[in-house]
Amino acid sequence: MNMGKPKIRVDFNELVKKDLLLLSDLDKVQDSEGNEIELAEGLAISVYEFNHYDNGEKEYILAEGIAERNDPEKNGRWSMNAKWCCRINGNGIQVETVH
């Protein structure tokens, strides 16, 4: 069993701000190992997206942060369907190319 931070798949097209990403509309999500994770304020998480392009290039987009409840009044009405966000830490968003 992995005792590190849960790794949760996301869509980085859903960035609300440079350090805030929509995470889920549910209180429970599945991590990369298939475990059910209950989201809570301040839960340390890793988020990722895997892309495989037509030209054969593959990449992971990665970030780490904490879960926080979405506030559509601050984050915009378009975010209102998300209950949870990920506040990305100071390391920002990383891109790793897969060879």
C-alpha cells in the first residue's frame, strides 16, 4: 500500500487561477491506484494528467497541493459544478515528457 499523497487524475484545462485547479464535484474520488479517497480541507494531494498526442509524444502534467472547497463566488460561476479544488503549491505545474 502506498502511504504517500494520493495521486488524482485531473484536467489541467480546468485551471481557475494559476495556482487553483478544479478537482471534483464529489466528496470521494479514486486515486491512481484505484483507492477511494475522501476529500477534506487541507488534504495533501498530487494531481496529474497524461497526454498522448497524434505525433506519438507522451507527457505527464504534474502538480502537488492541498484540497480545498470551491468557492464559486470567488472563482467564477463557471466553476460552480465543482465542489473541490486543488490549491497548487509554490512548485507550480511541471511537465514531464515520456520517452
